[in-house]
Amino acid sequence: MKKMIIFDPAMCCSTGVCGPGVNPELLRVATVLNTLKSKGILVERYNLTSNPQIFVDNKTINEILMTKGVNALPVIMVDGKVVKLGGYPTNREFCNLLNIPEEYLKVNIKRPNKCNCKGGCC
């Protein structure tokens, strides 16, 4: 199984999904990571605010920060190699990078068999 690590920019909490104005992209990433976790696929995630030492200890990440600055974050690594800078993977990219089927990230919404709407189905 491939190992993905996400190095996030400085955020108020580990996911950035907090406060009155939630960034929809961070919400999407948190949802993807929770879905992957429920399927037994763990993705490590480090926040510059909460885990600054790993940004120092990881030679590759440290070099990126020294040359490109914090605007290069988030940095996505798979199996020790940088695969994306400055943005989060799309759902399709998550699947390709982790070598998993796209169905893993599809949302299955259960709909009732019968509709109670007047004049046709909702």
C-alpha cells in the first residue's frame, strides 16, 4: 500500500475545518481522508502550526520551505516523493496517487424507494 503524507500550511486546528468560515476545499479533503480511513487507508497529515518539528526534520520539506516559502504548502508526498505542491489532490488524483479505485470516494446516498411528493417524484 502506498504511503501518503500531507504537509499542511499553518492552520488553527489539525484539519483547518473549524471557525465560522469553513474553507470548502479543506472540508472536501477532510471528508476524503475520513472516507479513506474507513476503508483502512491511512494518510498522515501534519499542520505547520501543530507539528512544526516534522517540517524541520523532513529534509525535502525543509528544503521546499527554504527555497519556495510557505506558499508551496500544502505539499503532498507519496512513498517519500513530492507529487504535488501548493494544492490538495482532487478526488481523482487521490485515487491515482494511492492506486485505489475511484469508487472508494464516491458517495452513496440512499434514497427511499417511494416518493411522497405530490404531482410526481422529488
